[in-house]
Amino acid sequence: MQVPVSASSYLNILQNYHTRHHR
């Protein structure tokens, strides 16, 4: 399993999406 910046990017996008949808 190799995850360089996938997890970080994924989390960032997820949070951004969640925040946008929450607003």
C-alpha cells in the first residue's frame, strides 16, 4: 500500500466538500 499525498489530498477534498455542502 503506497499513499504519498493521496490520503492528505483526499482528506482535504473531503473536508472542503463537506464544508461546502454544510454551508
